Amino acid sequence: MISFPSADAWLDYTINGLIVGNIYGLLAIGLALIFGVSHLINFAHGSVYTVGAYIGWAAITYLGTPLPVTMLLVVLGCGLLGIAIERIGLRPLQGSARIAPLLATIGISFVLDQIVQLVFSPDPRGLATDLPDWRIQIGSGTIGPLDLLIAAIGIGSAALLFGFLRFTKLGWAVRATAQDRDAAKQMGIDVDAVNRTVFAIAAALGGLSGLLVGLYYNHIDPGMSFQATLKGVVAQVIGGMGNVPGAIVGSLLLGLTESYGVALFGTSYRNLFAFLLLIIVLVLRPNGLFASRRQAPPEPMTGTFIAPSRPIALPRWLVPGLTLAAIVLPLLVDAPYLLQTLTNAWLYAMLALSLTLVAGTVGQISLGHAGLLAIGAYASALLALRLDLPVGLSIPLAGIVTAALGTLLIWPAFRLRGHYVSIATLGIGEIVALVILNWESLTRGPIGLSGIPPLELPHLPLESTTATYWSALAVLVVLGLLQSRLLKSHLGRTWRAVRDDDIAARAYGVSPDRYKGLAFAVGGFSAGIAGAITAHLYSYINHETFTSQVSILALTMVILGGLGNLVGAVLGAVLLVGLPELFRVTVEFRVLIYGVALLLLIRFRPQGLLGTV
Amino acid sequence: MPIDRRPSFLSRRGFLAIAVVVAGCSGLVPSFADAQTAHASGEPILLGVSGPLTGQNAQYGAQWKAGFDLALDEIDGAGGIKGRPLQYDFEDSQSDPRQSVAIAQKFVADKRIVVEVGDFSSPASMAASPIYQRAGLVQFGFTNSHPDFTKGGDYMWSNSVSQADEQPLLAEYAVKDLGLKRLAVLYLNTDWGRTSKDVFVKTTQDLGATVVATEGYQPDEKDYRSTLVRVREAKPDAIILISYYSDGALIAQQVRTTGIKLPIVAVSSVYSPKFLELGGDAVNGVYTTSNFFPGDPRPEVRNFVEHYQAKYGKEPDAFAARAYDTIILLAQVIRDSGTDRKAIRDGLAKVKDVPSVVFGKVEFDPQTRRVTGAKQTDLVVKDGQFAVWDGTKPVVSN
């Protein structure tokens, strides 16, 4: 399995790792800058990168601009875009919970990606460079002028930023704002101007990296943003969130790790190594490799991460009434499309219940919930296919397996707080998908599992649309009642105590880790059941069935409904599964409209539709 | 935390205004079913298409549409199906199984839809299969090479080129014709790439060649340098690409910039003008195959290529050809068997000798519900163009 390459090969792997790391670096600097100032993971950064690449393409193709002019246009265009993002998406959300701007950046990235796709078509395009065609031989490979340009811009911009932050007045204002926004304001700093500057610089850098990477690979496409954000975030976490020089070193390390991972185990293990590195760094040095000892511990996120708000009081009859209406619905209308969409919504609602528990009630914002779904789906499918267990047994067993495995996997992240939990869980979710891809003897890898038996209870087939609908609804109601009962018990109070102030909770003799573990076990059970039912509904699953986009969707549902709010989670699921179906008539525009709708909802209800509990 | 009371530049009203404008623009787009200008009159016959128009695979959905529209123009120009125009309802699934199952219910309940086409990825297609099977609506998966796709039931049919069919031909081209003996295989790590790789490796070994390395890469990968070092270390005499055109072009470029001079042989999925555009000089000398070729004397190919160029001003690619073929085939089946859903399924088993760009003539094996015998032309990229391979063997340098 493991192969040990020769000495010259090691040299080549090292150079290749540095070349790729160089590219990640450009992305990570922008992300680090924004995080440093506004404590925000900017999920729209990858989209700005895509926009930059396309501005460059348009300039080269239509105006025939030489490279320096193209770069200037991209910097200007994306700088303005950055200002617009700050203005439209984030400034109106000041003072609301931190989580709201995070969601806003996700919405903005949908909108930007979709606009690029509509304007430039989804086809990939070549982006040819007019740079001279000389290459320097290093090892057995070569590097060209673009490699050097990318390195120069990466290191140069990091140095410039470092100087700017250290030696200029505006730079001081930026750092003051980063340290304490309110104090900075009292000292007369125009915090809005600082934010605007930071977003403009970061977006300009992001756009420039899109252009350079596009030129480098002679390839741009509207779908390239998500992967870019993902790798940029990982790189900057390794270097220390918000640490600009650290971001560059983190990127190079990430590039090297991936390259050595390929060297030792093969290409399909590449990302596995990237995410393992992320988890190891987070566990051992949660502030990044380059955090100095003097640095203050990560800001206690307690109380500030999740907006305190009063949940909307629903009339007592409303939830039972709606549940009853949902139960009798199939008897009243003959609309399989509606029932299927609602079945999907019930399944996502189970996932959202699970996430609203860990993210809302316990304050652990998880971005890896698709991993739990996948574990549940594979567990139930394998139990039914390999051991011939009846489906009625394999589904609850899958819930238990997911509870156990999920808690075990997330255990290392329990000591982390705030954004670090999100990133760690994002990494863990990716690792689950990559293990499924590579553990072929169990999962059949990319071929996937087919012929998964449909839902049934002994002597009672449940495969018809209506029966599936009722089954999913029944499970959802049971899980919802169970969770609501738990939240009212002492356990629920302890969970909220851990969320609101884990130091105070510890002072009262509560062990936060154990309670977080319990929450992930309960949440893992719901998510596992949801995954298991999905597997039997689809009859076929592979490693691509539950992507990280599913995790982001689940988080969006939970935030939209109001963190910790059970009814809100179900409402969020119904809305976010239902809206894209409702917008179907608009064909290619539907994701764009969905993104705009999301932004509007966050703009007007940053605490969630039904409020946090 | 003090609350900022200053009015913000973009007020709630302003924000709403933007939303209204965006929503308003979307109203300008006509739906596909209306967009066809029908020469044939009468009640249209509707095909349901489930595929990606947005999201990661949107580019392939766009190729589908190009192929579909060309075929529909042709069918309607010739008077439609017994005077009725053929049209399609393309629902965007983003290749997401959650959406493809909902679309399946929508199509199944819509009595106007006589047959369903798609989806693109296996997870999205096969998740919807139980719904089509139960309702008795043919699910025609024309890109679904997954060996288990048609095992979903007797309403699952596919004219996708079977990898059990295509890979041995590619292996013969590489081993017998080009004389390559030590192969390094790079494959797209999806169900398609993996199935293809397994068949290819087996056949090349039967033909007496050695596979010295196999490397599976993820669809969103952009950098292959380290993979290529691994390949080089295995000392192959050629690189085999089981790729689509966009990743294939990326790999070919990086093969050249990392100083590897080995010949490259690629599967027919790279046959696209985009492969030449994205690959530039690096794809010169790449050996590949195609189910059709503009110089092909077969009348169905000439017809397809000429009309495609006239309508879109560019060369067709493999995906567009398969999409075009599918509509021509389904139109013929509906013409022969009528618009009843079950009759169409029975008709697929009986259909014979429908002209096809990919297969020459189409006929299904009623047991596997697949078509065999794809045509294959051996090609090589010369001066930035696909050309018929002239029999010259590559000079193997190391």
C-alpha cells in the first residue's frame, strides 16, 4: 500500500507541494485578513475569486488587455465588489449575532456564483497568458514565469499587508478594530471605513488570485469557488486564523502535506491528508501553528456567538394542528410531487433537529453534519444488504451506530470553541466522505451501494409515496417529541448552561465535554436515522450522495428557523427544501432567486424566523 | 454593545427594490416547453428531462440541451410525430438525488409526459429509479454507464456506451495498434471512471501489456503534478486518461509542464472542441477515439455534424452527440408504438435499425436493456485539430 519514492522524486514532490501551496496562499491571505478584523469566515471569498477570474477573462478576450492592465482591472473590479459585499450583506447585520453575517456570506456566494454562470455560461473556458514562454528546470519538472509571479504576489502582498497593519494609521485602526470594536469606536475610529477597506483589499486579493490561478491552469469555470474557499479556509486555520504571514506558511504546509500524501498513498488520498492535517493542528494548536504564547486565548465566544433573542410564542394549538394537517394531507390531495417534496423536507427536518441541538442548544456550530447522514445511510444499507437484517431493524441500529461513531469522531473537537468547532466539523465531515470513497472493501468506493431494499415493516411494505411520507413524518414527530422532552429536563438546562458560559458551567461542577458528548450522541441518532431512511428511499448511494453542500444547507435551515428552536428547525427545512421547488418555473434563475431570498431573510430576521431558544 | 442608529446606505426599502428587480428579470425567461417553434401542429408530445442546469455539473446539462434542440428541430421540421410536435420539459436537478426524486414524482404525475430522460450522475439517476419503476414510466438514462443502472427494473433503459464495450476497443488501440506495453492509468474517481478503469486494466492485461500505475482523482481536482511524479516513478511507456474533456485537458497540460514526454491515450469522452481549447499545445499528439467524426462518410453523422455546425457555429462533442441520438431514437419509438407509457417500454425492446451517430444502428438487448456495438474511430490530435490516426506509432522515449 505505502510506497516510498526515490530521492529525486522527493525533491519533485516537495517542489510541487510548494507550487500548490503558493496558490492556496493567495486565497488564504484574503480570508485571514477578513477574519482578523471581523471574526468572520467569509464563505463568499471563493466566489469573489471566481468573479476575478471572469473579469480577467472578459478583459483579455474583449479588450485584449496585457497582463498588468488585466490585473489592475481585476483588482479594481473585485475591490468594488468587496465594498459592495460589506455594504449590502454585512453592515446591516452589525449588532446581530455573529452567525448572521456567516450565513449572509453563504447567501452572497450563491448569488455571485449564479450570476457568473448566467452571464458566462457554465462551460469551462481557457485563459491563455501572454507571458513569455521560458521555463526553469528544477528537479525533473519546470517552473515558469507564472509560478514566480504567483509567489511574488503572494509574498509581496503579505509583506505589504504586514507593513500596512504595523506602520500606517489606517493599519493601526484596522488592528484596533480587530481587537475591540467598541473601544475602537470610542477612540474615534470610523469602524465602517475600516471594514470597507479590509473587504476591498481582501476581495481585490481574492479576485487577483482567481485570475492568476485561471491563467496558471488555463482553465476557469463557475463551479470553482467552493473548493477554493474550502482550501483557503483550511490553509489559514493551519497558519492561525486571522494571522496574515501565518496564512502563507499554513498554505505551503498544506500544499506539502497533500503532495506527500499523494507520494505515499496515491492520488485518491490527497484531500484526506489535507483534512487530517487540519484536525491535528486544531487539536494540538487551536490558535494555529504560529500563535505566540503571549497571544490572548481565543475570544470567549460564549454568549456572543449566538444572538440572545426571545423566541416567538406560538399559539398552543398551532404545532399539534399543523402536525395533524400534515398527517391527513395525503388523504385530501392526490399530489405525489408535493408529498415527495414534503418527505424530503421531513428527512431534512430530522437532520435539522440534530443540528439545532448541537449548534443551538449546546452552541457547537457543526459544518459536518452530512458526515453523520452518510454514516447512518451506509450503516443501514450495509446491515440490510450484507447481513440481511430487516429494514425495520437496520434503521434504528444505524441511528445507534451513527450516535456512537459520530460522537467518537467529533470528540477531539470538544475542546474547541466558536468558529474553530465549525472548521473542525467541516474537516471531519470531509474525512468521513473520503473514508467512504477509499474504504472499498466495505463501501464499494465510487461504485456505491445499489439495490438497497425499500422501507418496510414486517408484513407491511412502505415503499409507496404516501407510506414513505407517513413513515418519515411519524419518525420526525417521535424524534421531535423526544428532543423537546429532553430540552425541558435538567439535561436541557445543562446544555444551555454549557452554551451560555462554559467556564461558569464548569465552576458549577458540570463537565462540558460529557454534555457535549451526550448532545452529539442524541443528535447523531436523529441524523443517522434521517440518513438511513434516505438510503432506503433512494435505493442507491455513493460517496457523492451526501456532499458538504448538504451540511451547509442543514446549517442554513437551523439558523433560518432560529438556533435551538425545534419548530424553527422544521420550518427551516420545509422552506429551504420547498423554495427551490417553488422557484422551478424560473429555470436557471432559481438558485439566484433562492440566494436573494436567503439574504432577505437574514437581513430582516438575523435571529431566525422563530427566534433562538 | 451600542446599537448603530444611523440610517444605512441601503435601507430595507432599497434592499427590497433590488430583490424585486432580480425577481422581475427572471420573469423574462420563457420556459423550454414554450420555446420550441413548432412546424408540426397539434397537441405536443412531452419528454421529461431531469438533469443539471445549475451547480457543479451545469456544463453537461448545457451540452444536453444543445443536442436535444438540434434533434427536435429536425423532427419538427419533418412534420413531428404523426403531425404532433415533440417537446421536452427540462427540470434542473443540480445532479442532486433529493431534487431528482421530487422531479420524478412531478413527471410521473404529469400525464402528458410519455418518457423520462436522465439524470446525469448515478446518485441522482438511481435514486429516482424506484419511483419511475413503480409508476411505469420509462427512465431513459443516456449517460448512465453504471453497470447497475438498468438493474433498477424493466423501465430502466440506457443507450449509454457501455464501458464493457468501449474500454476493450481503447485497450486494443493502445496496446495492439500503438504498441504500448507499460501503461499508467489516470481515472476520474467516480462510478464511471472506476468501472471504466477496471475493464480497461483487465483487457490490457489479457492483451499482454502491464499496468504499472493506477491513480484515481476527484472531479474537482485542479493540480496533478504530484500524481504525475508518482506516474513517472512507475516508469510507464504511456499515460492513459479516463477523463472528461475539462480534466483531461488539465492533465495533458501538466504532463507537458512537468517535462514528461510520454504518449497520452484518452477515452472518447475527451472528444470535444473544449479539449483542444483548454489543452492548447499540450494536447497535440494525444491519441483518442470517438464514436463519430466530422469526416465520417455515414449519412447520419454528416447530417448531425453539418446541422450542429450550422445551428451553433462550433463542432459537436461526445455529450451533444449522445443527447441528439437519444431524442432521435425516442422519437422513432414513439412513432412506432404510440404515446402510451407501457407501449413505449415494449417498443424499446422491439426497435430495430434506428440510425445513430454513436452506434450506427440501434437495437436493444431486451435482457440488459442496453445497446452494444458503439462505432469507434481512432483519432490523434494534430496541430490543434482532431485527425484520423494515420497508423504512425508513437516514439517511446523512455
